[in-house]
Amino acid sequence: MNYTKEELKYEKVINPTIDEGFKLIFGREDVSEPLLLSLLNSIFANDPDFGDITKLRFIQTEHPNEYIHGRGLRYDIRCETASGHRFIVEMQKADQENFIARSQYYVSRDIASQGYKGKDDRNKQWDFSLVPVIGVFFCNFMISELDRKPVTYARILDEENHQTIGEYQRYVYIQLPCFVKEKVECDSFIDKWIYNIKNMGTMQSVAFKTQDEIFEYLDNVSNVATLPPEERGVYEAALMRARDYNAQMKFARKKAMAEGHAEGRAEGRAEGRAEGRAEGAELEKISLVKSFAAQGVDLNIIAKATGLSIEKIHEIINDNHL
């Protein structure tokens, strides 16, 4: 499905549950630091290890391949504090297999990248000293391995006495569907932040902006009309892909359920869900290719973003019936 500029006009506020929207709000070095500071301070408000974070430095979001045919990593947001903590902050819109393992891999790669062979520029051997890495994962779905609660904090513990072992990797999982508070029930900063992140895209407004200056600033930063043309184009393309994906997944679920009822409730639902996910993923890739191609994006970039071959991308672009 293709959307026109007219159909996108009602979008006044950036939707942070879309990857590109999340990065526009929290990942722009020139405007986002106050918002990211407030968000992280709200998440770790009761944690004595952090205190009040007062300064952030945005750092490179891409990890290169570690070997010739390996895969690189691109984080949504990656930053360091003056106190020596590193944060990876991600928005994940859709469930996927092995999500917990993937999140741990993201953090582990950042930890592993700190090592070096031989000696540094001060002629010093690496002694395994590490900067702690904290992964903060916003999920617009419920994670099957976790309890049904909005925020889960995780770290390595002694199973017997629950004492922390090391501080070099920590995780925070925020399950947006588990957050069910109404606006009037949000009395803490973390409640207000989660409420806005979950709802501002659909409400097309920012809550609490008359109560707290940071949310007034959020309202200004998330105004679609103020985005530079290039960033607005990228965001609107992402918005179209998200709408296409949601429509495709809705259709796939309906089809899966229909087939499930025909084949038997228990077995049909399991098979239908698997087929629906596979079909939805394939349709999403086709939609991505068409959206990128319409914007004139280089084919090599499209191949990296979708995992498809150049030949398959040409096939999709040239086949008007797909």
C-alpha cells in the first residue's frame, strides 16, 4: 500500500514506537541529550549505582564486522556518562524469536569491543578493565520469558544469596503493552515517560507538558513540522512501512486464525501463527524494498537493510504484481 503526503498530514507528533521516530527523539546529538538524560534518570531513579546522570556523550552506533563474512551491529542509541557507564537504548516494535538472547548479544558485543591486543598508546597491556554496559530495551510487545510487568531489571546474581556478581552487564526490559496506567495515575517520572512513549504517536500529543518542562521540550522536539526535510522524509517513509507492516500482520493473523479453525484449534493456531509470522516478514521486506526504491535509496543499502540479494531486489522493483 502506498501513502500520499496528504494521508500523512495529520501526523503532527513523532511516534517513538517506530525505530526511526525513537532515534529522532532520543538519538540526535544536537537536541536529544536533555530528553535522554531525563529518561535514563527516571528509569534508574532508585539505583544508588547511578545517582543523578548529568552529562551524556553520544557515541558511534555501529559495530563493524569482527571477521570477513560476519555481521555488523547498528544500535538505535549508544551513549556514555561522565561516571563511566555506557548505555545501549533500543526500541523494538515486533516480537521475534530469541529476543532475550539477542539483547544479551548486543550488550556482550559492546563489552567485547572494549578489549585490545598487545599494548595501548601508553605501553600498557590490557588488564580486562571494562566500562559497564547497560542495555535498555523498549518493547512494543510482551516478552514470553518475562513476567507480565512493565519494567524488569536484570543482572548477574548469585542464585543462593542473590548478591550481584560484577556490574559489567545489566539489562532493563520495558514491555509497553504491560503498562496500563491512565494519564491521571502516572505520578512518577518513569510512569510519565512510559505513558508518552507508548501513547503519543496514537494520541498525536504529548502528555504532562504543562506540568514538567522536560515534556514541554519533548513536545517541541517531537513536532514533525520542525524536522529538517531529509529527516522528515526518512521518518515518513518509516511511518508508511510501519503502517504497511501492521496491515500485513493483521491480515496474516486473520488468515492464520481462519486456517487454524479449519485444521483444528490447538494445532491450527500454532501452525497458523508460524505461517503468519513468515508471510508477514516476507511482505514487510517487499514493502521496505518498494519504499526505499521509491526514495532512490542505493541498492546496496537496501540489500543491507533487508538481507535480500541485489537480484531479488531487482525482481521486486520490476514486478508490479508483488
